[in-house]
Amino acid sequence: MGFLRFRRTNNRAVLGFLSPCLAMGIASVSVLWARSQDLPLSNWWPIVTLVPALLAGGTVLSITSIPRIDDLGDKDYAYAGLVLNLFLILLYLFGVIYALFFAAPSS
């Protein structure tokens, strides 16, 4: 009956995995709402503040959860969260660079 023991959850790994999903949701809702209301870029504060904060926090949580994999498990959540966060940070940075230097100003 040893296989029926419950292991503690590596909460940092799970939160590190869920934070990019929350960041993508906030970005999607912000873009769709701003487009439907014809708002300028200055009113898109969630994309400029919340999304990078969630991605940075998720990266930190994923990295700090890696040493705890042996004790708590959830290896898949830890590494998948780290890869997702790093990919979305790069995507965010490329989007910001594109918006600043290559996108035509709206008239």
C-alpha cells in the first residue's frame, strides 16, 4: 500500500507553469478590449506592467522549483514552466522591439 501515499506538491513549479497562461490571458483580453473600444496605446497599461511582471515571476518560480524536484516531484511542471516563460519573454521582447522601431504609427 506504499503506492497510495500522497506526495506534497511542488507549488512553485505549478505556479511557474500557470503564470505564463495568466499573462497570455491578460494580454489577450487587453488587446481585444482596447481594439473594441479604439483606445490608444497609452491605455494598454496591463500589457506594459502586468504581463512582464507575471513572466518574470513565473521564471523565478520555475527556476527555484528545480532544486526541489527530488523531494516534491512535478519535474514536468518545472521544466515546462521554465521553457514557456522564457519563450514568452522572448516573444514579448521581439514584439516590443517591433512596435517601437518597425510598426507604422497609427494616424
